[in-house]
Amino acid sequence: MINEPKIVEIKEIITETPTIKTFKFNWDFDKLGKPNPGEFLMIWNFKNEKPMSISQINDDELAITVKNIGEFTSQLHELEAGDLIGVRGSYGNGFDNTFKDKRIIAIGGGVGMAPVNAIATDLAKSNEVEVISAAQTKDELLFIDSLEKSGVDVHACTDDGSFGFKGFATDCLSGLLESSTYDYAFVCGPEIMMKGIFEILESSSIPGQYSLERYMKCALGVCGQCCVDSEGWRICVEGPVFENDKIEKITEFAKYRRDASGVKY
Ligand SMILES: Cc1cc2nc3c(=O)[nH]c(=O)nc-3n(C[C@H](O)[C@H](O)[C@H](O)COP(=O)(O)OP(=O)(O)OC[C@H]3O[C@@H](n4cnc5c(N)ncnc54)[C@H](O)[C@@H]3O)c2cc1C
């Protein structure tokens, strides 16, 4: 883990959807450490610094997948291959990627597919992996083709029915559980979606890990900005990934979070 930004050159930028781009850069695993799926990086564009999940882990190469939603992310979207960014990390506990010969379901909503892509690709080497990739509409679906090439059975799911299953990820999961079951689940997406998924998986006794986001500043566990009620767990250190038994103890889960000033919203 590095705590000061390493300046890297962007090798390749892939326009995934009208609002989402993937940025690839070299990362020397021997010198800088090899991250696990579910860990995140602090990305610095020399103006501001924000957390981004690792979406791809290849030989000495990492990628982040960024949705353009505000000032920082729109600045990232203006970058071109050859431009420089600062990267520190990787941080966080990450997903458990030690499973073998299990039936795994991984569920991602919107850009929540970023860490789901990393864990599903990794686990597909030694497990039977299915992914629900959910988005509002066809154009916003992520990683369908690349996951299928990695041997993952992908269930695309759109709110408007423009591609794949018509409905929410929760409805798609309920349908799958009518004829299948799974040993373990991995989930990332809007918290309201994760809450619905959590309830379905709990009622089917399927354990899982959930990746949460909170406003983050230091990412080192010092500033306390990303603590969650009522246990005070820091998303940057004890998280961002929490097992189902811990999710139950996060009383603010899918209810509220805090802005940069610590005010609840
Ligand atoms: C562990 C973690 C992993 C993340 N992974 C991804 C990812 O893979 N892809 C992706 O597109 N986004 C990811 N995010 C969210 C991303 O950091 C924010 O969307 C981004 O910082 C928004 O910045 P902005 O200036 O463009 O938008 P703003 O207009 O500043 O903010 C829009 C919203 O983004 C969130 N946000 C803003 N600043 C921060 C911050 N410093 N820390 C956390 N959330 C913030 C807040 O909910 C805010 O309301 C992740 C966040 C966390 C905590």
C-alpha cells in the first residue's frame, strides 16, 4: 500500500457507456503491491482526490471505471491516453477471493459493477460464477461481453426492459432463486438496491459480502469522515466490504449518509 500518490500515465481509456469510462494504467505489483478485488484507490487529478474501486486487475495493470456525475468525475472524463494521474492505495479490506468450486452470484447495479467485475472475473477461474449486471437502460449496461468471455454466466437486467430481463436486480435475483441456489454472493450498487438484495439473500440463507460507499477524505482511517452508525466502522479501513452479519449492524444502511461536512442526508 502506498500513502503518497504514485504518478502514472493513462495507457488506455475505454468509453463503456454514454456516462462511464474505464481508465487503464500500469501498476508494478512487486513494488506497489497487488490489490485484491473489492479494494479501492485514491485518484488525484492534481486538483482533487476521490476514491474509485479497482475494476480490473491484470498483469501489472489496473483499471478504474468512472461514472461522470460531478466536477471531479467530469474532469477525469476529459483526460486522454498519455495524460497523468496520481494514484495511492490500494485501500480497504476487499472481497474474499479464496472460494473454490462454489456456486457464486455477483450482483452489480450501475457503476457498482466496477468491483463486481473484478471479483467475478477472478472467481470465475475456479468457481461457477453468475453475474446480474443491472442498469436503467441498455446503453448503461457494463462488462456484459468481457464477463461472458471470462466464463461468467451473465444476466443483463434493465429497468426499462431495453435489454435482458425487464425490471430491477432484485426481481431478477428472485426469479433466479426459483430454480437455483448459490453458496455465496457479492453485491455492489445503490444502497436501496443492496438493501433489497440483502433481504432476498437473507431469506434464502445465502451469505454474502456488500461493498459500501461513504464520503471519503483521507482513506487512511484517520479523519473519521467515512464512519458509519452505530458501530463507527470506517468504510476506508474496516470496509468498504462488509459481510451480511455486519450489514445488519449498520443502522444507517439504506437510510442516510453524511456529506463532506458530516451532515446527515
Ligand atoms: C470506496 C468507494 C469506491 C468508489 N468507487 C467508484 C467507482 O468505481 N466508480 C465511480 O464512478 N465512483 C466510485 N465511487 C464514488 C466516487 O468517489 C464519487 O462518485 C465521486 O467522488 C464523485 O465526485 P464528483 O466531484 O464527480 O461529484 P460530486 O458532485 O462532488 O459528488 C456527487 C456524489 O458523489 C459522492 N462523493 C463525492 N465526493 C466523494 C468522496 N470524496 N468520497 C466518496 N463519495 C464522494 C457523494 O455521494 C456525492 O453526493 C466510490 C466511492 C467510494 C467511497
